[in-house]
Amino acid sequence: MLRFVGKTLINAVAIWVAAVFVNGIALTAGDWQRKAITVVLVALIFGVVNFAIKPIVKLFSLPLFLLTLGLITFVINALMLWLTSWASGKLNLDFHVSGFMPALIGSLIISIVAWALHLAFDGKD
């Protein structure tokens, strides 16, 4: 359970960083407390999307994965972020990704920040 909470918080920080640095990714909640709650909820949705839908998409895109030597993974990650934005909109959360290019750049930033935070806070020695 603690590992799940840690991963969710790391994803929340990574999503927040992407929202700050990428034009086209908007986190429009009011004050910082509301933004923090919103970004944690978005991170939960992002985790569910990556857990439930991403493996299916990767399975069906296996030929493209082989053809592009894995570069299709960037596109899949962008689509997962875009799907997270859509689901967040359905739940009336103040998070929106306005197109594919912001989703692609945002997914790259989220991947890099999450990777760095996992390295920094990994409990293994």
C-alpha cells in the first residue's frame, strides 16, 4: 500500500511539473491546495489508465513497436496522458491537455521527472 501511495505522489509531482512547463497542459484549479488535490486525483486516474489500458494498447501495437524500434512507446505514453485528460474532464477535474503535441511533450517530462524521483526515493539499497 505504501508503494502505491509513493508511486501516486511521484506521478502527481511529475504531472504538476509538466503542467507548469508545457503550454497546452492546464491545471486550472483555484488556490494551491485545490491544485494539489486535483493533481493527486489526476495521478490516480493516470495510474489506473496506465495499469488497465496501456498493456492492451502495447500488445496491439507490438508490430509497430518492432518496426519503430520502440519509438512508438512515446506515442502510446502521449495517448495515455491525453486519455487521462479526457477522463479528468468527465470527472470535472481542472486538468486539460489541449492536443497531441502537448501530450507528447508532457509525457516525456512526466517520464523523466518520475524516473528521477523513483531513483531518488527508491527504498532499495
